[in-house]
Amino acid sequence: MIYIRRRDLIVASLALGATVLGASAAFARSGKTSAKPPPAPAIKKPKKAVPKPKLIVLDPGHGGKDPGALGLRGTEEKQVVIKVARDLQQQLQAGGRYRVLLTRNGDTFIPLRERVARAEEAKADLFLSIHADSHPDADVRGASVYTLSEEGSDREADALAARENGAGVQLSRHSDVVAKMLVTMSQRGTVNDSRRFADTIVQTFGRSGVRLLPRSHREAGFAVLTSPDIPAALVELGYLSNRYDEKLLTVPQHQAALGRALRASVDAYFGTGTATRKA
Ligand SMILES: [Zn+2]
């Protein structure tokens, strides 16, 4: 983040310098001389090296007929995640470094493949799917982050992927599809970048005091993470089946805090080593 800001500053200083120099030249020309000076040759302004804003696609899970996980007090996952996504969208756009698209901006049902297709069509630089989970054990709480893999890092991650994929998509039973996809993603650097992104989320959550599950970065066959060119992660913000998590997830200040931590994760991701990407 600091690096970019400094670079922005340098670009701004250069632009300012050019303006000042231009003004001095004009001032010098306006001096009291009897002969009209020849017209100054047109000076081509150097193109500003303003970095192109990165396009972030945020994917609030579920929507419409699909409420997602349900809380003990009736909180619906689809409502929590759209609030956090909108908060994060505002925060990311505020700095001018990012453009942000949401895969759904209202309470509508969008199939997972459609979400992936929208991100691909828009040529997203990064994809983040936002969810909240539920668990049969009401004591389980904390956030976790997931990236795509052929086999789940554990049985719970597999079960989660099956839940998030929904009845229409049985990705884990067709792991050859994921396997092929992963080969392509690996060749294009997408696997490493996705993992790096997931790790930055875990780190910034840790620093921001967001409670995390043990082994916070896990892997499984999530259908929504299957774009070969777009680094992607899925975050579970907490468990609606836990009364503390459910309460927190409905508090606007906590939603904003999650947004801030996720924005810091995106900043950290782009601030370190994006040059390693081949695509
Ligand atoms: Zn979900």
C-alpha cells in the first residue's frame, strides 16, 4: 500500500513539476521584449504512468430463493454477506485503486457458474466469494478462508464445499474436472496467487482481531472458485449457528470491521509480488 501511495505521489509530483515548468516558461515568454518571440514548440506531455485500477469481483453468496445458512435467531446468510460485500465495495472504491463489481447486488438468485462467468467476462483481477457458515456444534465459531483444490484439506472442508456448491453442482464427485482446472490454474500462476490471497486474509483477520478457526486456510472443491485466470478465494466470516458469531455478524460496526480487514487483505495482495503473475 505504501509503495503504491509513494508511486502515486511521485506521479503527482511529476505532473505538478510539469505544470510549474510550463507556467515558468509562459511567464518568461510574457517578459517585456519588443520582438515577438517565436511560438514555442508544442511540448508533448509525457503520458502519466497512472496504474490501471484493478478490477475486484466480490461475490456475496446465495440470494433470492437460497438464503444460505440460517442463524439461531433467524439471521440469513444471504443478508449478512451482501452487507459486508457492499461495505467492502465502498471501502475499496474510496481509494481509487480498484473498480469493484458485485456478482449480485440485490436479493436475487444467481447460479454459481453465472457468477464465475460474470467475473471472467469482466476480466477480473481478483475474485472473493463471501459467506457465513453454520455447524451442528453450536460452540464452533470463527472465520476461515478457502481456496480450490481437488481434494478437501479435511472432511469438514469437503462438506462445506458440498453445501456451498448446492444441490445442482457436485464438484467433489467429479474431481477430474477440478484436477484439469488446477493444472491450467497452476500453469498460469493462479493457484499460487489464490493461496497467497487467502493467506493475506488470514493474516489481516488475525491482526484485526477477527476470530479465526484453527487451520484458518483450507482447501476444497468449490465450484465458484474455478476460473482458470482469476485468483480467487472464499471467505466464511463466521458461524451463524454460534450465538456470539451470529450477533457479531449482524452488528454494522463488525460488518464494517470485516470490510476493513478484507480491504487491507486486497491491498496486501496487490502490494506484494503481483509481478510474478504470468497472465
Ligand atoms: Zn454460503
